[in-house]
Amino acid sequence: MTDLSYGIIGCGMMGHEHLRNIALIPGARVAAIFEPDAAMRAAAAALAPGARFVDSLADLLAVASVNCLLIASPNFRHLDQLEEIGRTRPLPVLVEKPLFTDPADAPRLAAFRARYPAPVWVAMEYRYMPPVAHLLAQAQAATGGIRMLTIREHRFPFLAKVGDWNRFNRNTGGTLVEKCCHFFDLMRLILNADPVRVMASAGRDVNHLDERYDGAVPDILDNAYVIVDFTGGARAMLELCMFAEGARYQEEISAVGPLGKIECLVPGPGRFWPAHLGEAPVPQVIVSPRDPKGPRVLEVPVDPALLAAGDHNGSTFYQHQGFAAVVRGQARPQVTLEDGWWAVAMGMAAQQSAATGQAIDLAAAGYIPARV
């Protein structure tokens, strides 16, 4: 069995979650880390005491023992870093979402994808949350074919990041790219179809209004409705609110078809659950058939060790488990560059629709990605 020797590119808050989960993967270790921020480096050193710290991506790629890479840097760095890796030392890569942040960069991603010789896995953790995985496995039988899909996320505001980079659209791609590409990816996966039209209404109404960074006011959205029409006639809706952290569940997914409905309820990070309320909620999957009527509730508990390793209900561990199989030559990436591209394209179309008040035809607007 091939041992995994990771090179980590960017090791802030999400990078630290990756470190904790890599430590749970048999035969995996962190060999080298490139993280410019001193405080983040210190925290990473405590989590990966055997790692070597380097001063550049070039230095990291020169570490001979590294045989796979994780990119967890700020969004706007991802594509530049993928291209540098491709020019210098192509290795299997797990890259955090989103793949890119500027619509004008889509041709660069296409060129990278055409010539990169090693596997690339795009980090879409939400696919691997146990309650979401249960919904995916049961959705067809429970619904008889999904016609309507709703994803609701009611959560806390964006957390503070190094240099406050996540407060501005120019760095993130916009909230509907940065935050919601996960949900657009889930829509395609659950419906097994591609989008054709996106309509969005969104606002910047509550969060970050009094913040200033070098005199600039944050411009990221904090709430939105997005409706997406898909090939085959199914439709999906996203409801996002980033000032609703008092809710019992953070994500709720509902899929409905001629035979019935299936839902999953996913709590937010346990570290944010108020201690005076007792134990944090347990994820649930609910199947509600039309005939005979009567919902069936299944609790889907997550391994406490995995909950302690991150904020995503164990999904980061399962993702690394899958990526390890790819590096060892036992599997192919489950989330491809094309999947990552679609998720960004849908988010960008939603940002455009919210800004213009117009429905966006993805083909006419040039958002349809080239096929692999």
C-alpha cells in the first residue's frame, strides 16, 4: 500500500481541519506545508509536528517525499497554484472549492484540464456528510424520480479569515460561488442532470455592514433565493440565510417526486451549539411516502472522533479516504474538474442574475463548461 505524503498549500482554518483528518487516515502523513501567515503556521505546527515548513509553492514542490497535494489557500489563489503545479511537478491534487473566481478565467481552467496528467479531486465535502449520503442512496426509491429539490442553509455569518480576504467578491467569486458552489454541486449530483437556467434574488442586508477594511465596505451577499431549471424538467431551489445561526439544523434538503418525499436535516458545527441546550442535534433522514402516508425518521449519528476533527459532520475524513484510494491507484476522483467547473458556473450565473434581475440561460451566457 502506497503511503500518502502530503504537501499542504495554505493552512488556515480549513487547512487545519484537513490536517486533523489526514491524521486519521492510515498510512498518511503531512510532509511539507506552505503557509505565509505566522499565526496559522504555528497552529499548523501543533497539528502536524513532523511537517517541514517552506516559504513558497516552488519550495514545497521541491520536497522529494511529497507525493500528493492539498490546496486550501484563499479562493483567488487556486487556479494560479494549479497552473504552477502543472508547470513544475504534476502530482495528484485535492483542491478546495471554488476552482476559480473570475468568469474570464474559465479558458485557463480548460487549458489546465486538457494538459494536466495527474488526477485532480475537487473538495466538495457536503457530498460526504452521512445524512446527505443516506439521502443520495435512497432518493430515487423514496421519490420515484425527483421533480422538485430544495436546499436550505440557515447558518452563521462568514468567519474571519487571514487578511479578511473573504469579505470581498473580488477574492471569493461572491457568496453564491464561495459558499453555495457546494449546493449547486449537490443539485447536479442528486438530480443526475445539468442546469439550463438560473434565476436569483439576493441581498446584503444584515452582516458586515459596519465593517471597514482599508476604508472599503464588504460587498458579499448574506441572503438569497436561487431557482435552477435542469435538463429533464426537474427544478431546484436554494434558500440561503447567513444570519440564522439560532436554528436547530443548519442544512435541510428536501427531494419530492410522484411517490413521496425524502429529507435530510444536518446540524451545524458542534462547537457552536449552546452548551446549556445539552447535546447537539443528531442528523436525521425522513422518508414521507404518499401511500401509505406516514413519515419514517432515521437518525444518522456521526462518529464522535470525526465530529471532533472538523466542522463538516465527518465529511472531510470520508473525502480524504476516497482521495487516498486515488493516490494509491485504486480509484478515480469522485469529484472531477468538470464537476467543480459546473458548480462555479452555476454560482456565477446566480450572482449575475441577482445583480441584473434577469434569468440567466447558461448556454447563451457562455457558462456551459467544455466537456472532458
